[in-house]
Amino acid sequence: MHWQDANWVRVQEQVVLACTSRHSQRAYRASLRAYGVWGCRTRQSELSKSSVLKYRDYLLLTRKLAPKSINLQLTALRRLTQDALEAKLIDAPTATGILRIPMVPNRGVRAGVWLPREQAKRLLAAPKKRTVVGKRDYLVLMLMLRCGLRRAEVAQLDVKVLQEREGRWVLANLRGKGKRVRTLPLPGVVKNAWDSWVEAAGIESGRLVRAIDRYGHVRGGGVTEDTIWRIVGRYAQQALGKHVAPHDLRRTFGRLCYELTKDMREIQQLYGHSSVMTTERYLGIAQNLVDPVNDRLGLS
């Protein structure tokens, strides 16, 4: 297998472009590139059942990746196999052998991270809201903790999505992961933070969250997802003294909503999930870590 051969490059690109989400495209492209690098280093000249099994063992035993990460790479290779078969780059028996390789079983569910209400309040109190940077960063935190937005959604948010519907402000027709569209009600405190930032930055159209230079000047371009990650991480260390990821704030949003209402369907709509089972995993309500039953056994 000549990974840089024009036909293989074309098939790889077909696999990537078949994904509807740009996040999936990035993940698939990285997975195929990683397999190509490994194949060149280990001199695996052909895409075959044997080479894919060796690669799976390498990811599991040497790199010690989580089953979910390994299965993502195996899924990318399966799709590559199907497209390569259609392009007649491999034969049917070879493709069948690869497609029959089982995924790595993922036993159990990893515990997520949710902030207690008091820690969420301390995090929101960290930005200095009198400064331009503080106004922006406070809004970023509010959009994740009070609206449950993903960091990609925050980074790409356009001011035009703010609209008035049925007598209140909403983020209308917000396009999220998998190109699913949802409309989110905007709490009044978030609308106030929005107005404060927009007025201070002089924004009339385009991206909502923008870069700010060292002199406090707002730049016209937007920010990257990594910028959102750094904003959350900086204030988490400052206010809580620990690492907190943007997705942890999204989980916290759902958990706090669940404390007020047990309506899982409503929270699912706010999240923009296609399945309520995904919402249940986000909330982590299947296992009670606050008041577990083994605390009350009365044995000592």
C-alpha cells in the first residue's frame, strides 16, 4: 500500500468528506494519517486484516488508548476499506477480513466532571467585568454554564442568532454538532452580559467572541476553540485551583437544570442531542455519588 499514491489519497479524502461534521472530518483525517505514519514506520506495505489487527494491538497495548479512541480509528479504517473496495484498490476477501475485525469492548462508564453550584458561582465571579477582557470572558463562561453551548458553538457564534421570539430573547436556529438545529432561550442575565460585551467591543455584525490584543483593542476576527479552552482553564485555576474543561461546564449546565426539573426531554432539547440516552450519560444520574447506598449500610 503506497499511502501517498494519488488513488489512496483520493480515497482517504472521500472518507473524510463523507462526514457531515467538521469535528468528525478532523478526527477521521487524523486517524487515517496516524495509521499511515505507523504503517510506514513498521513497513506494513498493505492494508489487510493482519496489519489492522497489529495496529489495533499497538493502540491498545503500546499507546494504551481508551477503547473509544481506538474504536474511532478502527471505524475510520473500516470506511476506508469500503471506499477502497469500490475503487478496486483492494479485493473483496481482504475487505471482508478487515470489516469483520471486532471493536475493542468498552466496559463500564467513565465518571464525568460536574461542578457544584457554589463552584460554578465562584468561576463566574472570577472575570473582572469592568474590563473589556473580563466582559468577553464572563459572557463566554455564561454561554456554557447558563446555555450549555459547546466551545465550538461559542467560538463560531454570530450576533445575528440573537432574536426576539414570543416576547423573549433566544439564540435562534443555532447549528450545532452534526448540523442539528435548535433554538435556545437566553436568560436575562446572559442577555445583559451579551449587551455589555457587544457595546464595549463595538460589534454590530459577525462573530460574537473576538480576539483582544495586549493593549485591550478588540480585533475583527473571531477566536479559535483553543482560545475558549484557555479562557475556561485560566479562570478555573484562578477561582477553583483545578483543571476544568469547557465540556465540564456543559455537563454542569445539564446537571443544574436537572436539579430544578426532572424533564429529561427538555434538557435534551437544550443540549441538542439526538438521543435522550446521550443526555442521561451527560447528566450522570445513573450513579449517585453524592449519597450512595453503601454509605448507609451501618457496618464498621
